[in-house]
Amino acid sequence: MFVAMKKFIIISIILNIAFVGSVLAQTANDVMLFSRHYAGGTARSMGMSGAFGALGGDPSVMSTNPAGLAVYRGSEFTITPNLNFNNTSAKFGNDNQTFNDNSVRFNFDNVGYVYTQNMHNQKGIRSFSIGFGYNRLGNFNSDAYVKRQTANSSMLDEFVYYANRDEFDPFYEELAWETAAIFKDGNEYINDYIEEGRYGQYLSRSMSTRGSIGEYCFSLGANIDNKLYFGATLGMQDIKFKQNYLHEEKPEGFDYLNYFKFNDEYTVDGWGFNFKAGLIYRPIPILRVGAAIHTPSYLWMKPEHFTSMVTRWNITPIENGGTYYDSDHYEYYETHTITTPWRYSFSAATVIGSIGIIDVDVEIVDYSTCKIAPRKHYDDLNDEVSSVLKTALNLKAGAEVRLGPLYLRGGVAYYGNPYNKDEIFDPIVKETLNHTMSYSAGIGFRNRDFYMDAAYSFMKHPESIYDLYMWDNGTKIEYARLQSNYNKVLITFGFRF
């Protein structure tokens, strides 16, 4: 696993959130990928961009401020299916030729059950609630594709570069050697592009990611005098992640090489736990203030890596050999752990009678405290993480207006840039570092025993740099600029009893 790290310098690896191609390199990327959470849960919460920290009375609060569970006056069950429409545009080459790709996925953002027991006390604990639920905190689904005629490089040049440094990675150079894509000329490794002395071939690369972060919650909440609300959640996180790319090149008019394909697949299954505690205080009827603290999530990750390579030849490159070669390599790695940051959130909301509500949430997350273990393998990587990442401020604001049984909602969320630009020396990468924005709107219908909410959310991630291949000193040979937009439609069905 540790040989694979040589492919990219560490800073570039950490920044390539959407797609990267090295296993230990990917482990660095996992730190940010699995530490960032976005608004999710019910359509009501999403319609307000997740700004619910001081409100409560919604199953999504089990993953944000569990004190909101104590606001319930009765019991309910909710289920929230959704459709994700994701678009990624890739600009490739000096002329920024643009390729667009889309993916559509169906899943569930929330399933929740809340039981509330009213104590009928005049003072003290008025009620307590117990909640069980599932909330989706992250979505990794995306697709991208690029194709172009190159000028003076090939992926095989990268394999030659490392082979001549006696760095034969079983996932990369060994496959190229076993399929005759690189070979020896005297004491040096070369490839057909070098031997022919020309390039100009067409290359294409298709890239995809799949998976999510989901959290199963067991929560408790207590209402004291209808003024002070306490809550706590034990969260169990389930992580699924799969990343794949297929690289193809077809040279024009070579005597020997006809084409080659290289496939790289990285998969992670993980689970972990955390603890959350929060409170909401209502000093006057129209004002609520809230605060919550989340411990780090302790995640046990099990990665797998698979690569394969196929070459087709006009003339066999090996005496008495064939014209088709293939090879692959697979490894299932030992479990490593990721410790995500502490999270601190503060919120304020105003309840304007039966007309509507407004809520503002502020979240502080210091990503530089992320850690990977065992330390004997990851000390250098942890040092890089602590210098490249920094504290980020996340802001969410949302409003709801009531028109009889009809509710209208809107919200906006700002997720701060978690990277320390002073530690990023690649100017192309540095210019892409920015915050993430999300906008949402929703509508709902409610009566005594049943309600239905719908919401639409649009999230625009900052542009990212994806390296197709590069040398060890960080020289970018071929790269693309990726811009991903996520559109989500949710519907929540709620049953009160």
C-alpha cells in the first residue's frame, strides 16, 4: 500500500476530492472526503438548507442538535426518498474543451421514528423523547469523461519514468511490463511512443465515484419547563465509497502498438461512531438559541485496490508471442482508522407566532486535527494534513412561512474553504480553492395526523484539478478542470400518532 504513494505529491493528492488514482494517496484524500458533512435528512430540513439547530421537532436534528428532539409533543414516523441529479463538466487541454456527464441515483435521505412521553408535570421535566433514525450526511455519486488528441505525452511515459528509477509498483509499472507496454532498450525502459519518436494519439478517460456517508442515530431528549431542552445522540456511521477510472489510448500508425486500456478501482467500506450533545434555550416565546458539540467520529476503514491493463498489438512485441496481453493486480489492505474533527455549532431562531420561523446556524470545524492511524505508517501524512488543512466556518440560514395548512421554505448554506492556501504551492490548484454554496426551496402540507414535504436543493462545489498523469516532481503533463453540481429532490412522508 505504501509504494503506491509515490505517484503524486501529497498536497495535490489531498486537493483532488473528486477523483485520484493512487491508493495510499487516496487514503490522504479520505481524510477530507469522510470528514465533511452537508445538510441532509428530511425535506423540511433540506428546504431550509439544514438550518434547524435552534428549532427542533424534526428527525434530522438527531444528527445536528439532538436537543431538538425534546421539542416534540407527540410521536411520529418519517421516511424521505430522494433523487440525486449530478452533473460534472470537465475542461481538458489548452483550449479548455468541455465535456459534460450526468448521473441519476435514487436513495433515502432519512428514515426516523420518535416516541414522546408527556410527564404531565407542572414543573421540571415536562416530557422526554426517544428517537431512532437514519440520516444521509454525504453523497459521493459523480461521473466525468474527457477525450483529446495529445501533443507530446502518454500515460506510458509515467510508467517509464518510475521504472527507470527502479520503482516497480505492482499496480502500475509491473502491469505495463507484463503486457509489454514498456520494455527495455539496453539499460533503459522505454515505450512505443519513445521508440517511434512521436505522439499525437487520442486518449480518453472516464471517471466515476459512488457511495455515501450515512448515520444511524439513537437519541434522547428532555424538555424542562418548556424553556430548556437537552438532547444527546449516539451515532453509528456507515461509509461506502467506490472510485474508478478507465484510461484508453490509441496511437496512429504505429508498427507494433495498436491500443491499450488501463483500469483503476479503489473501494472503501467503513464504519464508526460518535457522540453528540446539545441544548436549546427559549428565554422569551419568540426567541430560541441553541448549541451543540459533536465528538470526532472514529472510523474503521477497509480499503481495496484493483488495477488491470490490456494491450493490443499490430505485430506481436514478443518473439513467438500473441497480439493481445492482459494483467491485473488486487490487494485487500489492513484496516486503518480515521479520526475526524470536533464540531461546534451555535444557532438562533425566531418563531413568529403561527406565521413562520427563521433560523441561522454557525458551525466551526478544525479539519487540521484529522488523524490517520496506525501512526507508524501515517506520521508524515498526518503532518501534511495538519499543515494543509485549517479551520472552516459553515453558515446556514433558512426560513419557513405558514399559509394555513401550506408551508413555504427557503434556505442557503455556505461551507467554508478548509484548505490553507499558504501551504499550497501549485498555482493551478491554489486558484481553485474556494467555498461551497448550497441553495434550497421547499413546500409542505400538514394536518393533524399526516404531513408531506417536498424540497429541492442545488449545491455547487468549487472547481477541482484532476491529474491524468504526472511526474514525481509534480509536473502536470495532462490534467482536467472539474466542476460538479448536485441537484437533489426530496419528499418526506410523515405520520403522527
